[in-house]
Amino acid sequence: MRKIVIVDDEPVIRKGLSVMVRQIVGPGADIRLAADGEEALALMKEDQPDYLFTDIRMPRMDGLELCRRLAGMDTVTQIVVVSGYGDFEYARQCVSYGVKEYLLKPVGRAELQKTIAKLEEAANEPTGFVAVAKLDDWVERLHDAVWNLEEEKLGAVLQEWESEMLRRKMSRSQHKELLEEGYTLLIRRLHASSVNPSQSALRLREGMPAELFGQFSGAVREILQELRVRRKGKAKDPVEEAKAFMEENLAREISLEEVAELLGLNPSYFSQLFKQVTGETFVHYRISRRMEKAKKLLGQSQYRITDISFEVGYADHPHFTKTFKKYTGLSPSEYRSQLGIE
């Protein structure tokens, strides 16, 4: 028996839609009606429906806010927005909250029947349960792709995993739990192969299923990149290598992306790793090293301040002066005077 909630502030539309839905789904359907989002939420807290049909423009809590609230709940209810032409932009916003279908008023029987058929098809797809053998197979193939540094195969396995997950009726907590468990199993397999990734555990941030998988996918790809770097003979600490490279190139403008590429790391991962190790962002660290070098050179009277500016990577002398004063509290000339150099 299907459980359905219909939400609309117009009693006639609410009643008419419920009659059509019952005729299509069958007399045994449990259909409950609500006049606004607040009423619908109260009904759903009592018993979660299979399907929710909601208008957008309603008093107290509109359909957009209702969809947003439901996106924050652990629910597998399929949502259909039923609204007018003028609400199309709102309806598009609802899609980001997990809305499955969009129907224009007045709703015709044929269109409603087609929409319910889609909902039924989705409802009959595999449930959130993933067999242990299936999970083991995914993890084993991820391990092999990482071990062999095969990015294409890794991408293919990740794509297959994501497609399978997204077509299942899984709540976000189930998605999150499965991905974190999968990552843990992968780390164990890699440890058995004497590979010790820097990120030994995965704690996913809250988000929609696709966002959760994006975090998982990024973490797995980073493991492959780390292993590639190590096998190139770059067993040194990547942050120490980055710092040494920056020290040698203070006179020119080097980017985080350039250093990450040199190390064979993803720029986003390298940025996080650098800050975690040094306590500073890449840019702030580079500025501090430039200013420290400038201080040393200012202590040597044979160097002109304009030459020092170029030596530490500032072609724009006023910008150098401003940055130096912000860093030390003194302008370059004031700093030099303090050292007794005129």
C-alpha cells in the first residue's frame, strides 16, 4: 500500500488531485492531505510517505521551504512539485533539494499517470542494502587500480560505484555510512600491501548523495597520487620539498598549482596538507619567507631598497613597501634606520 501526502492551500485542487491519484494508484492507497508545508511536515513526522505532491505558493510554510526542510531530513520520500508557470524558477530551485518530478497546473490525468509510473519504477529499484560481496568487489578493484597507478580504471570503478549507489533507495546516512566503511576497507587492503596513505580515515561532511560521493572519490584519487609521488623516488615530505622550492624561487611569482604539479599532488589536497603542517596558507607562508629575506638584505647596506624589492619578488615597489610595513610594522627605510643604516 502506497502512502502519499498531497499539499496545497486550495481545497478544490487538493481534493481533485487526491481523487486522480487514488484512481491511478488504486483504492488501497493511504492518501493524506495538508494545506501548507507545516501541516505536511507534521504528517511526515508521524509516518513517512512514499510520495509527496506539493504546491509551491502556500501560506505559513511554502513548498520551497518544505523541500528544503525535507532535504535536511533522513528520508527516502519521492517529491513531486505541482505548480503554475510563474513558479518555474522556484521549481528549479526545488530540484537541488531532491525533487523528482515537476507538474504544471492544471494537472492532466495522462501527465499525472506518467509521473506516478516513474515514481513506481524508482520505488521498485534496489533498496539501500549493498551485499558484502559487492562492496568487497568494489574495494578490491579500487585497491588494484591504486596499486597499479591506473587512473582510468580507478575512474571507471568509482563511476560504477556512484551510479549503483545513486539508483538505490538509500538515505543520506546510509550513503555516508557505506562510503566511510568502503574507505576503511580500502585502507586495510592498502596497509596489507605496505601502502600507508596520509589520510587513514574518512569523515564525510554532510551533503547530498552526489556531494558525499564527490568527497569519497577525491580522497581515493589522492591516495593514488600519493603513491605515484612515492614511487617516483620522492619519499621526502612534500611540504618540506615545497618549502625548499619556494625558498629557491622567492624572486619570482610561483603559484600553489605550480608547486602542487611539481610534487605530483592535487592542488586542493596540497593546499590542505600545507596548511595542516605549517599552520599557514601557501600564500601567507610565501609572504613571510619573502619578508624575512627582505629583512636580511636590508641589513646589508650595499643593497638598494628597490633592488631588494625585486630580489624578493615584488616588481611593484610601493606594494613591497606596503607589505613589508604590514609584516614588520615599519617601512623598509624605517627598518633600515633602526639597524643604524642610513
